[in-house]
Amino acid sequence: MSLSFDQYVDVIESQFDAAVENGSDQELFMSGYLHGHFSLVVSQCEQSNNTSVPACNEAMLDSLQQAFDKKELEPEDQQQVLDYWHALHQTALN
């Protein structure tokens, strides 16, 4: 059974909540940063009726790249945030 968009969003949101409750300071920072992007991306996907997991992941990666291009984070933090997103995404799929 494949994951629906709503299930995917719920799993990612629960991972953000877990990071707030149990995460390290760095996980808390990355989770908060990603949560802002994720909320915006989910809203955009819903408004455009493009509610598939691959579309959400692609939009999330695009959103992060745009932020990184604007130098929102230092390169080391960019890589950590991107790695953390990939881990959240993979966990949601499993």
C-alpha cells in the first residue's frame, strides 16, 4: 500500500513534533527550519491540487534550494538541513 498525501503529511508532522519533544538542539533547529518550509509547500501543493508525495518532496527540495541560493544558512547548516529532510522523507516512506 502506498502512502497517501495526507498520511505523508501526518508522518512528517509527527516527526517534527518528536524533534521538539526529544531532539537535540541541532535537531530542534533543523526541525523548526524545515517545518516552516514544509507548511508552505503543503499549502501550495493543496492549492494547486498537486497532492502526491513525489510532488511534495520535489517542491520541498525546490523551496530549500531557493532558500540556500539566498544564503539563508551557512553551507554546513544547509547540508545538515538537507540530510535531515532526506531522513524525514525516507522515514515517512517506510
